[in-house]
Amino acid sequence: MIGIGVQTKNVVNDNHPEEGFVMLKRAGFSCADFSLNAYLSNVSLYQSEKNDFFTQTIQELELFFTPHKQGAEAAGITINQMHMPYPVHVPGGDREINDYLWNQVAPKSMAVCAFFECPYIVIHGFKLAHFLGAEELEWQETLKFIDSIAPLAKEMGITICIENLYDGIGGHLVEGPCCNGKKAAERIDYINDKYGAEVLGFCFDTGHANIVGIDFEGFITTLGSRLKVLHIHDNDGISDLHQIPFTFAKSRENLSSTEWDGFIRGLRKIQFDRVLNFETAPVLTAFPEPMKRDVLGFIADIGRYFCEEIQRQDVINS
Amino acid sequence: MSMNILCAPSGLAALERPQKGIIDIASAGFEGILVDAAMCCSDHELEFLGICQNLPQKNREESKHRNRAKVSEHPEELYNNLKPLLEQCKKEHLLTPITRAPFLRRNTKRGDLKSVLARLAEESIHMCSEIGCGYLIVNPLFAEIGRGEEWKASREYYLSLAGTALENNVMILLQNQCRELHGRLVRGNCTEAEEAAAWIDRLNAEAGRECFGFCMDAGICSLCGQDMREFASVLGNRIKAVILRDCDGHYETAMLPFTCVNRGQSATDWLGFIRGLREIGFDGLLIMDFSTTASAFSQFLRPQLIRFAWDVAEFIKWQISMKNVLKKYDKRVLFGAGNMCRNYMKCYGDEFPPLFTCDNNKDRWGEWFEGLEIKPPESLKLLPPDCAIFICNIYYREIEQQLREMGIAGPIEYFNDEYMPSYYFDRLEYWEVSEQ
């Protein structure tokens, strides 16, 4: 059965996490994408700043997240996926930060993921093509990182998911790591064969794909069952805005400028039966706080619409 | 084949009075032009074919030609319409090695024009044959073609042209396309390099001879946010021509390369573009299309603008062919022992090892840097005549003059590390250079 999920960021807070999970449930969600990345911001990392959150022991982290876990369980929300802090490597960053990310943040994120009994953790591939010169060489570095956590993933029953990303050139967002569906599929198969387990899968990010004009249907179909999780959000094709689907139009026809039909067709073709997860935390800060419940409810409604369209028997039969 | 720099004349030379524009193009140094059949049969004309007799006026240029026979209705007139332009090119000794067949608007719904497009493409092939033009760009069919049906439709279309193309020694070039999606441009036919390569290979296999190739449009790659190194490297020697044009990554324009700038950086991945074409040893046609930039300039400034465009194209050619120049020589030495030398050694040191490097700073003579001994410039006098000196220092002209004044007659080349296949994560400061 297809679930509907959303990020916990801007909904679940550390003081009373149970309240946030209840809000999600009431809005119509069955699942959540736990925003572990919120505990170590990418903006700080790129500025060579790190906080000490992940210097805590695994036991301390488990203790810290126990109310979150219990809150989710009590509200009937399944933590289906989480996002590892990113980047896990700062190009040209100092050794101390990169050691911390690789040797502390990554394995402890895996441990937190296991603690939540969460089956999927999303990682960002390294953005090194500028320095290394080729996407393949960049992938080899990401591969080293995956190899460093894949044994843990196997042991813990977690699937690490790589995500299609973008990079920036003069403010113009262009394709970054994992934007080639065919290569991603081959690489996932290679890793999974190597470890004899499904340690690697894919997270399709609709917003990132939209920015670089990727054909949603073709990409999703190429990935097939390797597609494990989703980051559903919308934008104007220019900036990574993480907004509500169907909210951008570019012409007088006022039709969505994002190819949501292709998204539905692709998921229908591969018989996607996992979680329609929305990565729309910024929406919640854009709308006034008193509207949060309504906004979440609207996002969940869109999730239900997607779900119905993906499962439309008349189209499937035809 | 050596890389020819061509100019897309649209917006620079008028179709019926091409003299001034063509003279400007030739005087600027361009070796030829892209013969753009859209100049006599525009997407606008095709859009209204059979719908209204008098075209809604699009621009002044088009309105001037309202009284001539429409090429869309009389494809046999295509060559005649382009003749004044072609004759002027001949007069100015400009080459016409590539033509672009008429094409449809990106947002068209005119799926009924397949046979018209085929006829126009056939006429373009015949014209190519008449003028000795070896390449014809023919866009894949896309209008009103269902998703997933593109290959089937285009295969049939291209193969229907293959016989005529082969008879006339014309190679048909496919080109990467955008697709219009409710007001914005997304990836279309042949935008994915693997797909484009597969199409070309299958078409050539079915045609029985190599009569299909590729024209890479850098502007479309940029609009689709693509990694141009990957794109070029996948297509490899199928790429016969490249269209150089800039855009902001969101709207389709033909700006002069390096002019779409944001936050002090070009919005187009010129690094990836140069890396890719250098890697595949590209030596085909380099077509400069800056019609959008030109349209904003006064006629008075056009000659200077066209000359500058040629300089830009020449710079890009130099960057692309950097490795081919290194290959030309069996022996080489470097001049300069700083970051540029370090970058040379990182990227090309193994494949094209220099005998040594030299530097004007006498304090460094006898030192070793990046595995090379630093010698005084005087030692260059002892080089065999076939050994090239690659200057790895931005004071190219001054150093070249110094060497010539020393009586060195051998080949001197400029090496540049602005667009390298890879980079170090750091850059040596001046004090680190000698410490190293």
C-alpha cells in the first residue's frame, strides 16, 4: 500500500516531538521523513563550521531521540526514511571537518536510522567533478564513502539511497551527482551484487530533476524497483524552492510547468508501492504559522491525489 | 580536418541584401558561415503555413519579404532564395560547409507538417550538393508526437532522407533539442547523449554507411543544465559541428559566449564544454551564433562586435585544441615554474613529459619543481630545432619576445591552465612555489 509522508523539519521539535507527529497524523500523513540533516546544517559545513551534536555517543544519541521515536509510534507515524547530514565531504575543507563527517557523522547517522527502525537513509554524492574533471571520478569518491557505510547498512538492514542533485555555475543550477538514471541503475546493481544485499537504492528528487529539465517518466522507468524513496517538491525550474506541487505555471495557459503527469506515469509504470514523501519543509515557513495544519493537510491531499492516479486501475488495465 | 570557425549570419546579414553583413563577417576573420535556411523559411512562416495567407508581422526583416514566394509553399525555391547570400559568401571567399534545414517552433502543434519538413530537407540537401556543403543539420521530428514515439517517427523521417543525402555526399547532423512544457524548456529529443549516440549509430547501421552525425548546441546543453564534458565524451567523434552560444540557463538566446554572467561567474559550463571537446580531440566546425547579442547592438558597432566574436571563437578554439597542439611535438620544454607548470604536470605530465622547465628567476635555477629541473632561459638555445617551448606563464607575449630576441627560432607555443581536465584542490601561493 502506498504511504504518504513529509519531512519532520518545521513540524517536529525536540522539546515536544510527540506533538509534531500528532499534527502530521491529523493532517493525513502515515509516514515521516526524519530530518536528521537538521542537526548539522550544510550552510555551516560549507563555512567550515561544525557543531558537536554527533560527538555524542550512540547511546547518548539514542537517548536524545527516544522521545521522537516514542512520539512517532504513539501517533501512528512510520519513520520511513531519513536524510543523513550533508555534505559528507567538503571539497577543499579542512581535514578535521572531513574526518568528523566521515568517521563520526556518517556511522552515527546509520545508528540513529537503525534506532528508528527506518529502512532508508538518503545521502548526497560528493560534488567533486569540477576538481576531478569527470563524473565517473567523482562517483569513485562517493563509492569510497558508500563502501565505508555499506557493511553497516547490510548489518542493520538499511538501504542507503543516492539522490539526483544539482550544482551551481554562476547562480545557474545545473546537473550534479546522480543525474543519469541509466548509470545510477548500473551502479546500484553493482553495489548490491557486491554486498549480496540491497544496501543501495535511489531517492528521486522531483525538484532537482525539474531544475535541469530531466524527463521524469524516463528517469523513473529506468530506475524501476531501485527507486526506494522520493523527495517530492516543486519549483520554478530556476531555484531549488521546495514548494508545493502544481504551484508553478509559466504561461497564460496556467498549466503546471513541472511534468507531474510524467511523474505519475513513471510511478505507475514501475508499480511504485512505497511512500509518496514530500520534501516541503520550506513551505511551512512561507505560510503563516496558524495555517500550518491546513498547509500540511493540503500537501497530504496532493499525496492522496498522486496515490489515486498511480493506482488507477482503468489506466493500468489499458 | 582542422577546426574551422564559422559564423551564423542570422541577424548579421540580411537575406536579400547580404553584402554588408557578409563583408563584416569575412573581414572579422571568420572562415565561413552556417547557411541557415530558416533565413528564407522561418519557424514563423511554417507555423502559419496554410492557415493565413498574410503572415502576422513578426519583425521588420520578415515584413520586408512578405511579397516574395513563400519557401514553405514552394520548397523548390529554397536555393534561389538563399542565392544572394551564397554568392556574396563566394565573393568574400567564405566557406559554406554546413547548412541548417528549416525547423519548427518549439511550442508548435503543427504535427501536420512532416511532409513539408521532409521536402524542405530534401531541397536543402540538393542545395548543399550544389554549393559543396558537406553537412546538413536536420532537427528530429517532435510536433504532436507521443512520448516514447519519438525514435520511431524520427527514424522513419531520417531514413527517408538518407538515400538523397548519400547520393549527394551530404551528412545529416542531428542536433540536441529542448522541449517546450507549458512555457518552459526541458530536455527533448537527443538531449541525452546516450540516446543521441544510439540514434546515430542505428541510423548509420540502417543506412549502410556513415551518413548521420551530430551537431552539439552548447546553448541547449546549458538550458538543460547538462554536464557538457559528459555530453561530448559520450558522443565522441559523432560530433561534427558545435554551435557556440550563451544563455542564462533559462531562456533560449544566442548570446556571445562568456556574456551571460551572474555573481562574477559565467552561467554556462564553459569549463565542461572545453574539457569535453578537448578530450575527444574535436576538430570539426565551430559555429559562433551571437544573433541575440548582435540584435541589441547598433549597426554602427556591428563590425567591431563581429571582430570581437571572432576573437572569442579563436580563444575557444585554442582552448579546445590545447591537447592536439601538445601532441604535435615529440619533444617539449616548459617556460615557467609556478602553478601553471604544476597544472601542466598534473594533467599532461605523464602523457607529454617535458625535458625540463626554465624560469627567469635565477634563484630557482638548479631547483626541482614537479619533477622537472628548473634551468636558465639560456639553456633553451641548446634545444634541437624540433623541440617546442610551451610558455606556462601569463606573460606570453613578453616571454615569446624575450626568447626570439635571444635568437631562439624553434616553435614556441602558449600553454594555459584556465580550462584544465582536472584541478588541484589548492593553489600554491608564491612562497610555496619555491618551497615545494
